[in-house]
Amino acid sequence: MRPHLALIEDDPDFALMCRSYLERAGFTVTWAMDARAGKAALYEGGIDLAVLDLGLPDGSGLELLRALRSTSRLPVIVVTGRGAEADRVAGLEIGADDYLVKPFSQRELVARIHAVLRRSQPPEMPSVLQVGALRIDSAARLASVDGVQLMLRPKEYALLEMLAAAPGRVFSAEQLLERIWGTSWQQAATVVEHVYRLRGKLAGLPAPAPRITTVRGYGYRLDP
């Protein structure tokens, strides 16, 4: 699958050059010309990494980065003509994963994107997860309890798999949204609804199954 980038850049000539090069390098690129359009692109979800210019016509790229970091750990590479040390430090302190000062080569941008994407990848999921009577075959994307297969929708399966990969660990709604839905901008009610349906399917099995526990004020965990 081609990684999907959000290119948030107000200079049309520079943006078109970047988008053309990045698409030839194997990426899908959504281009936004200002902070408002950039936020909308990120809100839609499905973005793997953002390339963010600091000098946007309707606000500072640093403010957009700060707002993003309050809800998401989406990888961000800041690109800007501002070469001052204070600007670089501010971007990195707010949470940028890398920083490039214009002018730079497109080849270097691609290399930086690949490096940040590698660092941001979650650990590889074991091929088989076993939590009590629950067995998850990640390769076949099948879940069963004591040999009885669970009939799960894709998001329900992904939710159960994420919880089962770390039984006893509490995951916040924001963490679950970001990992499973690709964004934490959606409402937490999305997670609540899927947890409710998943609990019903686990409770309806003939054999005792692990349970999803709500930790009030924190999130959810899977208990054997």
C-alpha cells in the first residue's frame, strides 16, 4: 500500500514540484494550501505522515502542529524557509519528528520521510496471539474462543487484536482511534460503540472468554 502524505504548503510552485516528485517516489499525496485545509485533510484520517510548512497564510504551522499533538502522534516533518535555531527548536519541542530548511533536495525529503515512517511503525504483531481461551490468528485475521470462531467486522477485529497484543494494558480512546481508525479527531463514541458490540459477541460464546474492562477516566484493557 502506498503511504499517504499530507503536504501542507502555501507556495503552489514548490508544492506542485514536491507532490510530483513524491508521487513518483511511491507516495499518495493530499495537498493543502493553508492551515484550515491542512486540518481538514488530517481530520479525514488515513494520513500516514504530514509534511508541514511553518509559514501558512491563515496561521502558524507551529499552531497547527501544537493542535495536532494534543490529540495525535501522527509523524510530522516540518519544512520551512525559516532557518533560525529558535524556529527549529520550537518545532522539535512541540513534537515535529524532523525538520528541513528550504532549499533542500527532493531526494533528501524522500529519505527523511522513509526514515520517520520506519521509526513510527508499531512493533510487528506476532502471527498468533493467545489470551486465555481467546486465540487470534493475525495472518488469517481470525479470532476464536475455545475453537468457536468470532464473526467480527474489520474494526472489531482490529480493536480486539490491539487489546489482545498487550493484555492488562490500558489503552485510551485516543490511542485506539489513532491506531485503528488512523485518526484521533473522531469522537470517542466511535470506540464506545465498537467496544459495546465486541463485548456482546464475546459474552454470547458458550465458553468463558476474556473480557474488555473499562477503566474509568483512562480507557480500556483486555483481562484474561
